[in-house]
Amino acid sequence: MRYFIEVAKHRPKLPSKVSEIEYQRFAEQFVEMVFASNWVFQHLLYGGFQTVPTWEELNSGEFALAVVEVSREGGVVWQPGLAYALIDEDRQWLVRYFKRDAQKRRLSKDELVRLLEACKHSVLRKSFKELARPFSSQRGPKPKLPLEKYDDVLKIAELLRPTIAQLLRMETTRTLAERLEFLQNDHPEACEFLLRRVVMLRQALDDAGLRTRASKRIDARARVLADALAGSDYALSFRTSLERVGEARRFCFTKTL
């Protein structure tokens, strides 16, 4: 009897089974977090979240790097209906879909927790800080964007500005995507960038905060929108992207003096 007790003490613990209710609760929380954050919405639309990051990745720059790579190159395509459900904000369909997906992948409780953690802006912000650490020589809080990338976002903003200005001047009943496709011959790079982020572009056009910054002149509004969207590859909010592009522009101006 003593032998069996000792064996039982040293037997490795098996992962606890996830119940139907826990999968349902995860799916509901996940979907709510998707619609609560622009970058989570975009990351999912590009094919993100199909792999579960480890705790080590979440606490380092590896997670931020993975988010950037998916934004640039795109991930494995989810089921086609997912994009329509996201755009239509069909929460019931999405909850059913992600519940089935988690069950099909047999995700553990720890994996479900990690996926929800990955949706938190604070976790991504911390990961970007870790990613930026080797490039920063400044004291105090580090920027959300690696210093070496400031020129990149400025170039993107300048690339987007003429296209967005022309887009704003168009008087047509065409959809946003159709207008971008119409402009693609004249602005191929900018239109490709914006077509991949057409949902974010719509959100920027509807954003009250961006409208108050420039509402009278089309060129001024186009500049604000371009600056706000330029940091999308780095999961920057509209406001943070505006700040980083502004800093990069001021830095370039001082170098020419």
C-alpha cells in the first residue's frame, strides 16, 4: 500500500480538461476584446492569433515582432466567412466560430489565458518596449516605436498623403475599396497599403478626434489621416502614430537647417 501512495505522489499531473462552459466563456471574452481594440481587430483580420504565444514570448519583444510580421506579410488565412463576420460585427457567429476552433485545437486552460493576454494593449506595449530596448539610448520611458523605424513611418505617411487627398476629393457612390482600386494605377504602393487596411482607414475617416484636428482643408485632413495610419504596421494607435510621425518630421527638418 505504501508503494502505491509513493507512486501517486510522484505521478505527473495531467492537464485539467477544459469544460464546454469554459470554452464558451473564452470565446465570448475573445470576441469582445477583438472589437474593443483596433490593433486586435486588424491582427485577426490579417490571420493572427492562429498560434498561441508562450509566456516567454509575451514578456519579450518576440510577441511584438510576430505582430509586425503578420501585419506586413499576412498570416495563414482564416475561414473566408470570418472577414465578413468581423466587418458586420456578427458577435454570435464569431463566438460560435472561436469556441469550435478552440475545441478543435484542444486548447488548454493555460493556452486560452495566453490568447486573452495577447489581446491586451498593455501586453503588446510592454513587448514593443522590450523590442525597442537595444535601439534606444534615451533615459526614461522608451518609445512604443523603435527609434530606427521613425524614418519608415514618415516615408509611409508621405506616400499615403497624396492618395488620401485624392480619395477625399472623389464624389462617388463607390465603396471605399472600389475607390482605392480605381486609384491603384496612379498610386499602386499607397493603394496596396490602404486596401490591406481598409477597415482601419474607415475607422480613421470616422474618428471624431482626427476630424477635429483638420476639418476645413482637404490637404490638411489628408496629412492627418496619413500620419495616423502610417504606424499601423507597428500596432500604434492613431494618436501615437501622429506623434511619432510628427517627431520624425521635426527631426528631419532640424537636420536640414
